[in-house]
Amino acid sequence: MGCSKKTEAPPPAPPKVTVAHPEQRTLVDEDNYSGWLEAAENVDVRARVRGHIAKVAFTDGQDVKKGDLLFQLDPRPFEADVGRSRDELRVIQAQKVAADRDYDRMKELVITGAVSKTEADKSEARALSLAAQVEAAKQEITRKALDLEYARITAPIGGKVSRAQLTVGNLVNAGGTDPVLTTIVSIDPIYLYFNIDERSLQRYQKTYAERIRQRTTVKQAKFPFSFGLDSDEGFPNQGVLDFANNRVDAGTGTIQVRGVVANPQARFVPGSRVRVRIPFGDPYQGTLVPDAAILTDQDKKYLFLLNEKNIVYRRDVKPGRLLEDGMRVVSAAGKDQAIKLSDWVIVNGLQRARINSPVEPMDNTGKPIRQAQASEAQPAAAAKSH
């Protein structure tokens, strides 16, 4: 009876994983906040005189300059008032001329004894009274002319106007309780508000004071910041801080600060929510790996690295900030656990990798990395700045 020889199954091929070298970049520490935009100036346009709207001189949402006509009230009643006041002034002026002449005659007659001193005093009082009435009539003309001017409702500031709340034919009254005709918000520059904790604000001030070697206020320092709208990627827009409130909110422990942002293209709209980033500290060289490569073991973070034989081993790390491109700043968790730029870090296929087991390394295009390549390749230190 012949005996059959058993054939052993070949060992499974090492699992394929994607690897990459750590990167090095020039970084600056930054804080992130949530904020909102507000107009530097915001005006409710109201009528100062009572009248019917004869003309609306703007289109809804139009950009206007200071002094541009917005509404024209019917000017005829005001023109009539000015004309009547001028006629009244002429009457009083004529009476004053007669009173002055009468007083001049009375002064001569008093000398000759033809009239009494009392009669002369009465004549003088009448002349003075009419002189005062002339001045009062002139002031009334000025007031009526001002009402005529107020019939032209103009833009008190430059900016973007809202829609007209009242249209031609409506009667408007003067006073703060009457309806708002429209509103205007200034566009350039625009303010950006957000809240930060008091300690951070003091840190920013201290950082700047050390650079210029003197104490300074927020407005003097002009701390730069960047921000992004919801539709922006990252923080592409720039501004400077120019104001910090005069007290800390006891409930939140924060203080409100304000930044000024140039807005010549009117891209930024009051009320929009924004993401704010403030840099602080000096630039430094940071080591980065893809955030997806970092694994968690209870309270520890670690990476899977490869040795020269493509054997997986573990390296504990301390993670830092996460950048917009998905890269995470890392540092060594111990003396003998430094992250080198020549290390190969497993980025994809982590679930297939096992400590002390071999893997087949691939680059990000799916091309195998030879053992010699893995041991000899030197990563190019990325001179990127973030």
C-alpha cells in the first residue's frame, strides 16, 4: 500500500497597506473661535416732518452714498409756510420802520417839552418790541425752511439700503414712534465680533508687548486674524482686532472683542456667521502625520510603523492640533520614541496590520515599495508653512 505525501499550504501573503513618511512644516499656534459680522453703522431712516410721500428715489437693496435722495415728501405745504412767514416778516419790518421814526420824533419833542417822558418811553418800548418780533419772524422762516429741507429725506450714511417700507401716497409723521421708512447699513469696513476668554486676550497682548517691548492696548496692537464664511474653505479672509469690551462676562468668563475687516467688494454681509482664527507665539517646526493614521489604546495614542524588514511595530505619540488638510501635529510620547522623517507610517489598511507581523507597503498610488526603497529612501522635508 503506497503512502501519499501531504503538501503544506503556502503561507498567506502579507496584507497590503499604504504607508507615508511624516512631514515637517513651519507652523504657528492658533486659536479658533466662532463669530459674526455686523455693520459698522446701522441707521433707521425716519421722517422729520409730517407729509405725504411724493417720490421714492431708490430701488430696494441699492448702494447709496451719504446725501443721496431716498424719499421726497410733497414740498408744496412747506413752500407755502415759508412764503407766509416771509410775508409776515415784511409786515413786521414795515411796522418797525414806522415805530423807529415815531420814537425819533418823540425824543425831540421830549426835549422841547411837547410830550411827556412817559409817552417817549412807550414809543421806545414799541420800537424795541417790533425789533424783537422781526428777529423772531426771521427765526420762524429758518425753521420753516428747515422743514422744507427735511421734506427731502436723504441718506445719512453711505451703504446698502433696505427695501422701502412705505411707498408713494402714504402719509408719514415725524417722531421716533412712527414707522421706519427704510434702513441703511454701512458695508466697508465691516465689523467682526466674537467672544474669547480673558486669559487668551491677555496672552495675545503679552505676546505683542514682548515683540515691541512696551505695553499696548488691543487697538494699538492691531492683532491680525483670519476668518472664513460657511462657504469658504479654511480661513482665507483677513482682519485686525481693534476693540475689547471693558468688562468680562461673569456668567461665561469671556470678553467680547471686535475686529475690522475691509469689504470693498461688499462680499461680507452683516449678520453672517464666521469662523475666526488668531495666530499667537513664534513659528516652529512641527512633525505631521495623517490624522487617520493615529490609533487609540484607552488613553494613549499611537502609530503603526515599519522596520527595515516591513515588520509592524508600535510607536506612542502625543497628538497636537489638526490642520485643515487632515494632517495632525505629533510629538514623541517618551525619550526613545521620537518620530523621524525617515519613518514609514501606516496610513491605510490599519485593520489588517498586526504588531510583529509583516506587511506589504504601498505608496499612495498603489505602487509597491521595495524593501531597499523603504530602507534607503529619505523623505523630503516639506518646507511648507501653515
